[in-house]
Amino acid sequence: MLGAVIFDFDGVLVDSEQIHHKAFNRVLAKLHYQLSSREYYDRFLGLSDEELLRIVNKERNLSLSNQQFGQLLGEKANLFKEMAATEAGIIEGVPKFLNMLSDGRIPTAICSGALLPEIEMILEGAGLRNYFEVIVSAEQVERGKPDPEGFLLALKLLNKKLKKSIKPEDCVVIEDSHWGLQAAKAAGMRAVAITNTYAAEHLKPADKIIAHLTDLTLSDLSALCR
């Protein structure tokens, strides 16, 4: 039985991955390093800002101090906010899909590697914040995707807020990356992949692959949980 739908944020609800990439490169330029589009999408999409910077710090032998590390993360977050205010766009079909879930009284949550202020700012600006009972962001977990911690926390918070006992197998996760799909499956949840970021052949862990959110009906979602 369909109990809840949990969304990734970047690449599923909002078209903002290119903004993250540009913001990171503006910060990394100070370290005389740049991430190509291919490297960013192949290796880093889906990771939190902190996880990405830790990998770069290790691989490039930058030996950043804690102070430098925090300063760079803060600069990246501020750059993203500035650019997202004018460049980020809600993906086509998202409001219609959220209305369908709302009409069907299906609880919804977000589980993202983005920061909470970034998520809140974009949702508020688009008038979509009220659709989501729970938001789990990068600050709330110790281990990002492909670890299932974020999805399990989102379900725990949903059950607490709604006073329900929804099981993992009754949750459908909608993701755009194989990291997110792996996390959803590890959490015992059903996984739908949307080809906004990667082609279908790179999204094999999914139970179902779609091109647009509006390709999904409530019947489709329910069928995944049977």
C-alpha cells in the first residue's frame, strides 16, 4: 500500500545542478582547480558540499585547515543562494504532480544532499513549500547517499509528525542519480528514476524509469508497493 513519496531535490524538483557546479568552480578557482562537467556529473552529483570538498581536499593534497574548509563551504553556499535566486527553475510538471499527491492525501517528504536554507528558499519562492511535511537536508545526516540514513530519517520524521507507522516498503522514492537509487533500495524503499540528469542505462537500480513526473499516476505508485 502506498504510504508516502520521498523526493530528491536537485534534478528532480528543481533544475539547479548546473548552479551547484558553477558555484563550486568559483570557489575551487581559489585553489587553482576546476571540475569539468563530466567529472562533476560522473563523480560528485548527489554528494553533499562537504563530501565533495573532502574528496577534492584529499585527492589534490590541499591540506586545508578546518577554518579554510568551513570558509570555502560558506562561500559556496552564499554563491549558490545568489545564483539560485535568479537561475533555479522548478522542473516542468512538478506542481501538477504534487497536486495529484495532495489530492490523493499521500504524504510527501524531501531527502537531499543540499542545504536546508537552499531548499527552503527555492520552495518558498515557487510557492511549493506547503506540499512537504518533512525535509531532510545535508546538515541532518552523518552519511550522505548512497547510504540510506537520509531516507530512513525522512520516514521516521514523517511517521512522528503524522502519527503513523508507514513501512519502508510502502514508500516510493523519486531520484535522478544512481547514488540516490542505491540509497533508496538500501532503505528498503521502492525507487523511481527520472531521466532529467542521466540516461536510463545509468539508472538500473530503479524499479521504474520515467522521463517526466507526469508520466506517473497514483495507480503506478500504488502498484510499486504491492
